[in-house]
Amino acid sequence: MNELLTRRQVVTGMGLLGLGLLAGCDGSTTALDFKYGKDLSNKIMGRTFKLTDTQGEVKTLSSYRGLMPMVFFGFTQCPSVCPTALARAAQIKKIMGEDGKTLQVIFITVDPERDTPQILDAYVKQFDPSFVALRGTLEQTQHVAKEFGVFYEKEPIGDTYTMSHTATSFVFDSRGNLRLGLSPSLSAKQCAVDLTTVMEVC
Amino acid sequence: MTALLANAARVLALSLLAGVSFCALAETRVDDAWVRTTVPGQPASGAFMRITADTDSKLLSVSSPVANNVQIHQMSMTNDVMHMGPVDSVPLPAGKTVALDPDGYHVMLMGLNGQIKEGDQVPLTLTVENAKGVREAIEVKAPARGMMDSMDMGHDHGSMH
């Protein structure tokens, strides 16, 4: 217990120190103190990705520099958690108002075999016209999932399949540092609070 | 007489509006059924509803003319990993309303014959079996709702924290 408290104090201290440093925009990724989400500032993961958008253009994390990318892995035949997460993202954008314009929602398919660029494009745009979808080959998909620590697996059912997958939304700051993991159990309001913290970084 | 007819018409209109057609003899009630709209080329969608059986029963299967393959799936979440898979049946304890919603059990409509558009009425046939082994077929017309619409279906994700 005592040790826990100490650790928390240390983390808080680091957070405060970080705020001071970050005010100077020195490119550091000191831990952030989030109210609801998981701080991923110091994790060696989600450093970048290289995938293709629905127009056939190759995109990496730096393609979204200056924006606050929020990455979600899913598939369009997903009946529950994916539409819920994307609808939540659209709500978050609304809640954040003018600030929400910097939020770039990126949907990465874990089912590139069935999710064609056409389906993906129409799918994400029905939530918000600003949302983008990215897609890779099977190897690229495996690679990007590994980079983000995302689990996904086909669940065979007869001659078809559904999928299980990690449902976390990953948020980067405007300089491309991974910052925040948002659980699917959080409300749009709760997410917006933590996203505001990410925005305050530089 | 006219008033009676008008009343009957109103009841009919209301039940049509609710998108639920029910049989007066049915032992199982289905409320608030809806299907998620799809985009062109999307071959699968989900159907959601609330089911109340008056005796211990189970939902065995669902069929629909809009899809070649209809299954009942269960979604579960462990450490933010969503797991999905088919189930043999859904228990319907007597008098208890069981929700088929995006957070748990749901009906998967796979191999869709066409796009499901907002406002479509999707026919569903539920097969429910009671404890005595008697099967009942329940016909439901589920309206199709858009992606953002379905957000207001009363699941408050924030309540978990």
C-alpha cells in the first residue's frame, strides 16, 4: 500500500515536471496524468504505421502531423464494439467543439481480406466525413497490430468467420507521440476529458 | 362502432410504428427490435431486441429472408479485448427481459442479399422453445437504424466506471 502511494506520488511528480518541460516543447514524452484512460507516453509501442488509405495512398503516422490521431482497430462486419467505438468518436468530436477538429479518427481494419477500400470508405464516413480508414496486406496488418500490442483472431463459423480483437482506441499527440489508451467502457464525455489533456501537450 | 374501429386502427398503427408484430397467443414478447444499416457491399449486419418469455425458455434460432446465414453470437470483453463467437441458444428465464444488444448477445445477419437501408423493415423469425420442448415461431419486423442513431439505444458505457 505504502509502496503504491509512493509510486503514485512519483508518477504525479513526474507529470508535474513533465508539464513544465512540455511547456517548452522540447519533444519529451513525460507521463501524463489521465483521469480515465491509460497513459501510454512511455510505452515502446505504436511508434508508427505504414498502410494504405481508401484512395490508395500510402500513409504513415507523420501524414497526420499537427493533428491528434485516434487509432482504432476493427472490421466492418463487426456488429457491436466497432460501430459503438466509431459512434463514440463522432460524439467526442462534437463534445470537443472547435478543439475536436484536430482529432483525426483512423480506423485500421484487421480484416483486409473482406474490407475492401470501397466498403471501408463508406463505412467510416457514415460516422463522420472526416474519419479515415487504413488497410494493409495480411503481413502489414500483422505488423501494425504487433506494434500496437493489438490482439486479433479469426473465429471460424462454418464457411465464414467473425473476429475477436482489442477494442482500445490509441491517441497520439500532435507531434506523433503515443499518449493515451481509451477503453471501450469509457463514455464520450470521459474520453473528451482525457483528450483535452493530450491537446494541452504543446 | 366507428370509435372502436378508430381505436383498432390506432393500435395497429402503433404496433406498426414500433416495428413489432406480435401474436396474441405468443408466450414470448419481443420489443424494440432493430437492425443496423449497412453500406453497399457490406455483407453482414446485426439485429438487436429485447425478449421476454413468460415461462423458462430459450431462443434457439433466428431466420430472415434478407440473409443466407443467420446466427446468434455472443460478444464479451476481457481486458478491452472483444471476443466474438456463436452460441447454441440464449436462455430466456421466465419473466426476465433478456437484451440482445451490442454489448452481449446479438443476431448476426450474414451473407446479406442486399444493402440494408435506413427505414427498411427487416423480417425476422425467432424460434423459441419452452421447458416442455414446445417450439414457438415469433415474427418480428425490425426497422433498420443508422450508425449514429443506434448510439441512443440506451446503453450507457460510462456507468461502468
